[in-house]
Amino acid sequence: MSCFRPDEWQYPASERLQALLTLRKLRELAASFERALRADRRAETGKDRHSNAGELADALLVARDADLFADAAIRKAVAAAVRRREERPVDCPLRWVPGGSAAHHFVRECGFPPELAGSRSRARPESLQTVLPPANYRRLKPYQEEVRDQLLATLDAPAPENRAMVSLPTGAGKTRVAVEGLHQWAHHQLDEGGRRQMVLVWLAHTEELCEQAVASFEDVWRSHPAGNQPLLLARFWGGYRQGLDRQELADRLETEAPVLVLVSTPQSFIGESREDWLDPATIVIDEAHRAAAPTYRSIIDRHGEQSAIIGLTATPYRREFDRRNPQAGTEALQALFQRLIVAES
């Protein structure tokens, strides 16, 4: 039994992975996730066992979602399996370009849902930019202000009370509310809280969501009438990660802008050591119903011991990993985020 519904594209993707790859290969590709799954299972049941093929395939999709084939090892394993099992030639792209013709051809030839080809990004922006205030400001709606005020109270709370999940329906402005709250909180901390610099980490599982977050930060920082602090925005995913000079970033944070927002996919940020960055004041997880997955938990454990942890989602629950207990994913989210922020109005 899959943790995905039959009407979700991940369901046939998981079945296709299981049909192509051996249990041994799935275990090899999901090595870090397998360890986390077994640890969770031991904590819940007191027993240890290897995960089966369905659990491993689901775990890969929960962790990587539409970026599954951005992982070269997974791409090569699938291509080799198609050649071996179905005796068909398949070209495996050496470089993965989401939405590109090679990506669509590969996904189609290997028998996977088209969502795994990704979407082509528009013209590539610069990896690093400074955003200065102000421009035209759009006020939040009353229900958004209500959520923002609860968010501010959470950000000011001591650990671990500074962890919460913000839940608003799709289209109700979760990103804008969160960015507005972070804008107000950062200014308060810098103006009155004694901080000289602040690092905020924003994690989203696709490049499209990362770009949406960058656009929202730019809009709020340019337009908010109470803004007086410059912002350093860093794109930190895909090719941007390799192109970002850490020393230049540190120098510009010191001399140009006291607030750094690092926007990244979890796959790009998971390998970063704590010593390379100032401790983040907060870590925001977009589509946070995924946040109990091993990738996010590893980042939180490494970088977020005292940080505020804020999740954003329209669906504050998750069916994942433990087929015997459909509530296990939701319970893991409750343990991580402590409380749920909603608009009572």
C-alpha cells in the first residue's frame, strides 16, 4: 500500500520504480532515508526491519518529489534497468535541465509521469542581488494579518516554542504572509533586539517555488512603508550553488546589507556544514507537509537547534512511510512544529 493516492502522479511513479529497480538498488539509492525510516520504526514499534521496495520507492519520491531525476545516480540506475529488463535503448542525460527536451524524452522513454521532467525556468537571474526599499505597498487582508501576528509571536518565543506550522488554503497567500512577518521581525530584531546581522533560510522543494519566494521577498522589501534595512537575497540551488562565492557573500553581508535570505532546495542545502554559515535565525519550509522527511530533518538537526522553524502548507498532515499507521506522518509533523497557526476568522 502506497502512501500516495492513486490519483496522485507519485503513485504510478512509485510503482514504476519498483518494477524497474531491484530491492538492493532501491536500498542503495535511498540509503540515508532508509536509516531514518528504520530509526522511526524502532522508536514507534521497538522492532527493527529493512524497508520493503514500496516503502523505499515512496521515500525517494517524498524526499525528492519532481526533482527525482535531478539525482544522476537515480537517473543512471533507471536507464540501466530499462535497457536490461526491457531491452530498449535509453539515452541518459548527462546534465539534467528541468523542462528541457532531453528531460521530457528520458521520462517518457522510461515510462514515468511527465511531472518528473520538471518545468523549464525562464531567463536565468543573477545568483545574488541586493533589494532596497520602497515602492507601492499592498496591505495584507485581515485574516492574513491575524496569521502574521501569530507568526511574530512564535518567532519571538524561546526554543522549542518557536516552531509552528502556518496553514492557509491554496491561493490564500501563505508565502506573502510569511515574508511580511519575517520583514517585520527582522527589522524589530535589528532595530531593537541587539542583532547586527540576520540569516534567514527558506527551503522549497522545486526551483519554481524557490523563484516564487525570491519574488515575494523582493516585492515586500521594496514596497513595505516601514522598511529601512537593505536585504541580500541569495539563490542557492542547482547551478547557483556552485556559482556562489561564500567569501563575497560574507563580505556583502558585513558591508552592504544586514539581512541575508538564502533561498534553496533541501537537496542543495543538505550538504552544507554548520561552520560555513552564520546560525540561521529561522528556517522556513515551504510545502511543509514534507518536513518530516529525512532530508529536512537532517537540515534542522544540523542548523536549527535554536532557530525558529516555520512551516507553510495548505495540508497540515501527511500519510507517509508507515503503512500500518496512516497517522504516523501527521504525528511526526506535530512533534516537529509544536503548534498550528490558522486564521480563526
